[in-house]
Amino acid sequence: MTTDPTKPNMFRDMSSCNTYNYGDALYWDARYVQEAGSFDWYQRYSALRPFVRNYIPTSSRVLMVGCGNALMSEDMVKDGYEDIMNIDISSVAIDMMSKKNEDIPQLKYMKMDVRDMSFFPDDSFDSVIDKGTLDSLMCGTEAPVSATQMLGEVSRLLKPGGIYMLITYGDPKVRMVHLNRPVYCWKTELYIIPRPGFEKPGSCSSSMKSYLEPIPITEDGLLPADFVLEDPDSHFIYVCKKMNHSDLSNLPTYPLSANVL
Ligand SMILES: C[S@@+](CC[C@H](N)C(=O)[O-])C[C@H]1O[C@@H](n2cnc3c(N)ncnc32)[C@H](O)[C@@H]1O
């Protein structure tokens, strides 16, 4: 991962997973001490807005997990969102962001580990947004355990009918096995968008409209065999809706494979 936010690959992914300890609070504290400005991983709100506005009403109580120093929550407030609780494991990020936004009553900040959000009672939120935080945990030690802890907490905190929106570099092969545990009771839709600045080689770029269509996921939790990923560094948006157990009885589950990170 670059530490220079002006470099284009800032949007890309966590391909340096093995080089940096993204699962470690100390890593993030040190990084936020060095980078006092703002930095949005993967995508800015402007690109995500069609998805966010479609699934998350502005009156929703939103939990932003692993907010970092991204502008996402501020941009959402400018767009009409009324109540966003931001949490992060880094006290440096939380101190910085709560000071910066102390005059914005719609934004609240708390230092918290997504693997233990017991501070909040069950069914506390209409929506949980995760841009790059599950990805961080997947880079840490005990990644599958951390993912299960985090997603179990997200499921617990969502009201019935609530939405978990995950923005990640992880394709369905490596994410659906985690998202599709029956205990969460999530019905998942998938969207794929190219990284910012991506230009389709040789021709005019696809219209944004085509990215707004959900991508079917096979019964094995994979992309359709004939699906072509225009940008190999695309970002995946999983929209998981918390259902009643009875509604989910006909949905497939995906077997865990060895290579799920
Ligand atoms: C890749 S950054 C994404 C930041 C921000 N969401 C964005 O879109 O720019 C991952 C964030 O997750 C936070 N994080 C990592 N592990 C965490 C944990 N266990 N609990 C809460 N936050 C965590 C990091 O401190 C960091 O701010």
C-alpha cells in the first residue's frame, strides 16, 4: 500500500497484505500519526452514492465501521444523512476525526474494535457500512476468526431488514464464504465497479449505468463462468440484507474452501 494519497493505486487494494500489518491497531495508529489529512480507501462517496442512497435512507441510523480518516461520513452528512456513528480501533484516528467534526452533530465517534461491539445493544442500527475494514482484518493474524467475530457483531447490531454494505477488493470466491453463514441470515446482492480512473482499453468506457445492475452469483457463490471483469482491480460492493430465518430457508450456502482470504 502506498502512503502517498496522491498516487493512483491508493484506491486499489491490500495487495501489500503480507508487508504491512493491517490487522494491527498499532500499525494504524502509527499511520494516522504520519498522515494527518484525510484519505478515502478504494472509492469516494460520490462513486458509491447511487448504491448508498438506493439501500440506505437518509433517516437511517448508520454505523461506519473502521472509519479511519476518510471523508465518506462527512460527505454523507452533506448529502442528508442524519445519524452516523463512526468507530475505529485507532485512537489516533478517532481523536483526530472527533476533533475535526465536533461541530457536526450528525457525526459521532468512538474508539472500538469491530470484533467486540458489545457497547451497543442488539438491533441498534439500520445500516452498517464497511469500506476496507473487513479487508484489514483479513490481513491480520487469525483472519477467519476475526472475520467471524466481526460479522457476527455486525449481524447482531443490524435491525431486521437492515443493510450491511461491504466495499472490498475481495471477489465472491473469497468473501461469500464469510458472508453467507446461515446464522447471519443475510440475503446478498453484488455490484462491481472499476477503480477510480480506470479506462477500458481501446474503446470508450462503460457507462456508469451498467455498474448499477446487480451481478448474479452462482449457487457455488462465484461469479458466472462467462463473467468478464473489465478492470482486474475492480471493487466489489456486497449489499447484505438481514432477513428472517424463515425467508432464508431456500437460499444456498457456500462451502468453505482452503483459500478463502
Ligand atoms: C483500509 S482502512 C479504511 C478506512 C476507511 N473506512 C476508508 O474507507 O478510507 C481500514 C480501517 O479499519 C480500521 N481497523 C482495522 N482493524 C480494526 C478493528 N479490529 N476494529 C475497528 N477498526 C479497525 C483501521 O484503523 C483503518 O482505519
